Amino acid sequence: MKGRGVRVMPTDDLRRVTKDAPAKTHFVIVDAVGVSETEMSDTPPMERKRSIGFAKLLEQVAWGHDDPEILSSLAYRLSKLDKVLTPTQHKQLMTASGGESLSQIVEHLVKASDPDYCIQQAREDGNDEPTAEQIDSAREALVERAIVPLASNVDLRNALIEMQARSEQVIDTLSKDEVIEAGYSAEATERSRAMTQNFRRFIEDNRDEIAALQFFYSRPYGSSPSLKNIRELATMIEAPPRSWSIDGLWRAYEQLDRSRVRGSGQRVLTDLVSLVRFAMERDDELAPFRERVNMRFDEWLAAQEAEGRQFTAEQRRWLEMIRDQIASSFAIERGDFDEAPFNQHGGLGRMHALFGDDCERMLDELNEALAA
């Protein structure tokens, strides 16, 4: 019966059988067996503070409010957020919380807001028939366990607010769009120009603070930024108030001057390197990072052959795997040979067998030649 009750039902289908129902918001199970012997109740929803914004709920918890309705509403919203976050965002939250996952935080909030669980906890504390004071004591312990990680950690609260803001999307299912005119409007072009100008200003203002940008401003180039550095830069530009994406920036440059932009389809993380180089006017053309790596790889091979060095078919396949790894991760590291596709072909041991003593030097040379 519960399985049938929780099924999603379109509003139109519901109104065919219950005309005055606005939507399916809950269900009631009536057990006719023993109905007169037990007390019946309607389980309240977890969301009980709809009029209070997410940031305000977190603020109230930070100030020590332990109203069960507040804790239950916060648990509900965090559980929804938990379902839409990426693995990277989950790791960021675990780092900010000191090792506790978002689902664990939700679990503690639910327990602290559940009167039945508070009674159960009081019994587990050794009270078979707990008094009101013992139940209150058990609840206080549960509340403290639930809200202290949030109340004492402003970085965690700020991270949750940013991620929740990015996950929100208002979907209008009633209005129907109508194409009035195809092409870029003057307003859209101006927005793209403002976005690219702000992106350039952001790069210049943070050139000394962000590791991924320091590399591009060092002359000669210093050590290459890692994929972690590039991911941190992407996280910064995606966060409010900027809320830029790699795809959005790419489209903005394409709208302003299509003749200088190549590549279609969804962009990947390493394409952020191409965007930074183009914004700094290091490159005259904006092209996918993989294209740049492929071009430099061909140039490197030609230089090797000009020096009289020839590669076997197997060596060539390994070099191409290294090229693809640099294109997707910005660099090749020794640990990468323990992962696919390298471990499927013998790993670092096979690499040394193929290239001998020249192996380490060649890896460093390829990192510098292809990713610079």
C-alpha cells in the first residue's frame, strides 16, 4: 500500500478523479483491522518552513535555534541538495565539514527533529520508561550533535549556500515560447562583451592569488598548473556572484568574433586553459585544448624524426596514449600509469621497457611541449 501511495501522479490525472485537489501532496493509509484500537495520525511533511529561505534556515541553526520544524525543514532541503551535487562538490563539502558527508548531516538533523527517535534514544540510554526530563535530555544531546557541525563552521555553511544557489533552476511548464527572431540581439552581444571583459579583469586581479593563473604570468613559464589547480579555478568562476561556465564563456567569445573561435559541442575542463590564454591574448585563436595538444604533439614528433629518431608502432601507440592523457588532464604523472588505459598494456614497467633510460626525460619533455 505504501508503494502505491508514494507513486508520482500528474496533476491532470489526479483532477480527473478528485476535481478539487490542487496536486498530490500526501497520502493516507487506512488500516481497517484494529482501527478502533489504535490512535491514527497524519504524518506531517518534513518541510514545515516553506516561507523561510535556505540561507535563513542555516543562519537560525547557527544561532542555536533547535525548533524541530526548523531542523526538519533544513534536513529536507539538504537531502534534496545531496541528490544533485557532483562527486567533486561532495568532496568539497566533506573537506569543509572535517570528514562528515552531507547525508550524515541530514541523518543527524532528522533524528534530532523526530520525537519518536528522541524517546527511543532515551530508552537506549537505560531508561525503560523514560520521564519527560529524560526524553528532553536525550533530545538535547541529539540536537547538539546535529547542529554543532553547522553552527561552528561558517565555511561549511557558505559552501552549502553557494551550491544550493547553483543547483536551483526555475522551470516554467505553463508558458509556451515562440520564436520571434533568430540571431543574436544587441542586448545579448553586449552581455557577451561584458562577460568577456569581466573574465579578463578577473584574471588580472587574481593573477598572484590563484595557482593556475600564476603559471601564465611567469616569464619564463614556471611549473605547469595541475589538473587540481585548473579545477579550483573552474570552481571559483562558477561560484556566485560570477556564475560563469566554460561553455558560457566559449559561446560569448564565439558571439563576439566567430572567425577567431573553433570547436563546437560541450566543452571540457581543460578548455579553461584555452580560454585563459585567449583572454590574455597569448593566442590569436580560441581552439579546444585537445586540438592544441594534438598540434603540438605532431610538431614534437616531426622534430624527433628530424633528429633521426624513429618510433615503432607500439611506441607510437604509447605516445598517443600519453598525448590523450595530457589533453584530458593537462599533464601526465607517474601515478597515471597505474590507471586505464596504461595499466591494460603493462603500465609503467612496459613504458620503461619500450623507451629505456630515456623514459623519464621524455615524459617531462612531453608535459612541457604539449601543455605549455
